[in-house]
Amino acid sequence: MYLYNSATHKKELFTTHTPDHVEMYTCGPTVYHFAHIGNLRSYIMEDVLEKYLRFAGYDVNRVMNITDVGHLTSDADEGEDKMLKGARREHKTVMEIAQYYTDAFFADCRKLNIKTPDVVQPATGLIDDYIHIVETLLNKGFAYVAGGNVYFDTGKLPRYYVFNDHKEEDLAVGVREGVEEDTNKRSKNDFVLWFTKSKFEDQALKWDSPWGVGYPGWHIECSGISMKYNGEYLDLHCGGVDNAFPHHTNEIAQSESYLGHPWCTHWCHVAHLNTTDGKMSKSKGEFLTVSLLEEKGYDPIAYRFFCLQSHYRKNLVFTWENLDNAVAAYDKLLARLSSVDPEDGAVDEAAAAALTEPFRAAMDNDLNTPNAVTALYGVLKATANGATKWAAIEAMDSVLGIKLAEKAAAKRAKQAETAGAADGFFVVCEDGEKSAQIEDLLRRRAEAKKSRDFAEADRIRDALKEQGVEITDMSGGVKWRRV
Ligand code: AMP
Ligand code: ZN
């Protein structure tokens, strides 16, 4: 598969340290509030990537952190700790806030059909590991103690930032308006590995360390968690594009300095979901959540479909109108799928595999989910029996995750119900047309078949054909359309 690598700025053939095995890491949520649907766009696309790697034959070990400590309200180490801010707002302890919003995050993930990573590690659970990394960095000369804090010394690195997508002015943290310069730093790029002194002395969670009672810096958790559960060689690191700098740059700096060799080969960043008035942000207080979508009557899976219709490296604009368009397209797709009978014939495995080829080609080309969705329509148009088509669709949906079989079956059942089939036998027009005359003929034909009067059944079929009506027998009913 070819996947864009933010570290090299190229679409590259994806390779792994160990053949057929992917060590994958994803930056997890900061659990001081609900995830907004922008955050969830990142998790949906990362879920699709993980599932596609598995589909392509890799065995994947996916690790994710939960940021329940140490995430400051801005990149500039200023303002309050986000967790503390959440706890104050809700008159709860930091740990209560963390548990509540971690549960809420996974509940949202379930609604969006996002698989839980193999390892989920709250940041507060590995403090000793971070301390060990910081000690090692100090011993190796990559860190220094100043003003009670431990800083990473970026001046010791052969290269500092690898994602040139960010500009020099992004690095000018100390000189940004309203941000006090941290005079302990030797260089403006240096960052805190361990705090014992910070601007907010009331930090709720603190631990003993060789440098005094304090708490870890923002970036060390991801390095520590990944190196513990993914090992020394990471194949794929994912996150939203805002994580690229300074978070990922600093993760690379500290991990490679600690390990003494290159760490992660492939970096994947998901572009933002924006509203028409700009970036969606949790810290702004008001934002769109999965629960809000549900309250407004939207199926969360339709939101997943909306995300799949855009490429992950393009910004996506959220408007209700755009979502409505996606809902309409999703519904149309389900309507077409519901008229493909899964019990029609036996699965031709080779034909089903061939039907998934355009899907594979799309996904192999930098996870092109819009084309992968188009490939579903290709299967609908193909000449194959229903069982074979469904085998292909279900294989593709094991990656896309839009519950096609389940929802199409539900639609079929509903059609049967509305077709008024008291005996369980349904008659339905593919284009939604109602015709008592055609329905009556089709029911008579079914009766004839039941009493083995095949001549009568064929006569009715031919009569309908003459009227320009084509019929397809399905398990439990029949569908028709005008040709
Ligand atoms: P956070 O909970 O703020 O740490 O963010 C969780 C994930 O969502 C990170 O990977 C972020 O990069 C990502 N993210 C944040 N805002 C957006 C957005 N508007 N669109 C897409 N992803 C986002
Ligand atoms: Zn991270």
C-alpha cells in the first residue's frame, strides 16, 4: 500500500520493521470533555487505516494513550492544565473527570463502529516509565535541569523538526503575544520533560521524582507508552494534523535520543474537520458531539459515511447541509443494496475477490476512501449472483465499517412490512412505485408457484414482461422494476 508519510512529505510504499506485522500508535483523546466530531473524524480515519492493514494481511498491534494528565491549554505551556479546568467546571476530581470522559469517548467510538485499540493506556499509569526515560535523557546529555524543571535540550539534536509543514514562526513560542517567555530554557524550542515548578502550582496530580514532586510534560506520555507496548521500532504513528507540531516533533526528539536509533518510520496525519467559521475546538466550550447528532435524528454511522466521502488529507467542512447530502447518499446506497438478495446463489469466491479489486486499488492509493465508496457501486452494477456480490460488499465493509449488511437487511425487512405481506411474502418495487395491479399479479404468481402450477406462474411472468416489468425473485418475496 502507498501511504503519504508526513516525515518525508511523499506518498511512500508502506513497509514494516517485521514482515507482515504493524506496530501502530495513535494519539488518544484528552479526557476533560466530550470528543467533538472533529476529533472523531481523526479516529474514524485511523480506524479505517487499521482495518485496511488487517484486510491487506498484516497483523496489527495498535496502541493508544488516554491523556489524563499534563496536557496544557496551549502549546506554549501557558494557561491551565486542561484536566484541572474540566474538574473545576464540573466540581469533580480530576480522576472522576478522566473516567467519565474516557467512558464517553469509547461510547462514541462504539456508535461510530470504531474498534478499541489493542492497548489503551491512561497516561497516569506509567509515571515510573517516564521518569526512567527522563533520567536516561539526562545521563545521555539530552536534557538539563533548570528552575526545578527538566527540559529537553533541542540544541543537542542533529535535526530538530522533520515535518517542514510547519513554519519557523510556529517555533517562536516564547515570543508569541501574551505568552511569558520561559527563561529557564536554553533555546526557545526546548520543552519540559518533567515539571516541578510551573505557572499553575495547584496541579491536582503529582508524583515523587528524583527532581522533586511534580508531573510529566505533555509529550513524554506518548513516547513512554509507545516504547512500552510497541517496542523500540514503531511502523506507524497517527494523529490529527494539529499533533504534528510540537507534539510529534518532540516525541521524535525524545524517543530517538533515548533509544539511540531511528524510532518511527511512517507518520500519518488526518486533516481537520472545520465548521464554516473555522476550526472545531474543544477548548472553545461549545462543539458538536455524537450525542448532538443523535438528538437531531442522525445515525452516527451516516456521519462515518460522511467522513469516508472525503480524503483524510483534505480539510473537511462540516455543515448540516453537507451532512444531509451524505445521509441521502447513504440511504440511496442502502436502498440499492437491499434489493440484492444475499441468498441468491452460492458465493463464487474468486469472483467475489475480483469484485473487491477496485476497492483495494483505491485504498492502496493513500487510503482513498471516496474511491473506495465508489467501488461499492461498481459491485452493485457487476454481473454476479447476489451471494457473490454480498461476499464482496461485506469484505469491503469490514474496512469501511458502515454496517451495510445489517442496515440493508433492516431496510429489506421494513420493505417487506410496508409491502403489507401478512403471510411474510413481500412485493416491492425497486424504484418505490406502487401498483396494485402488478402487486396482485405477483402475489397470484407466488400462489401458483406454491401450488406447483408453473405454467400459470410463467404465464404471469410473461404477461408482466410484455408490460415492460422485470421481476427478480428473492428469499421471502419478489421485487420488480420497469425497464
Ligand atoms: P485531543 O482530545 O484534543 O487531544 O484530540 C484528539 C485527536 O483529535 C487528536 O489526534 C487531534 O489531533 C485530533 N483533532 C483535534 N481537532 C480536530 C479537528 N477539528 N478535526 C480532526 N481532528 C482533530
Ligand atoms: Zn501523542
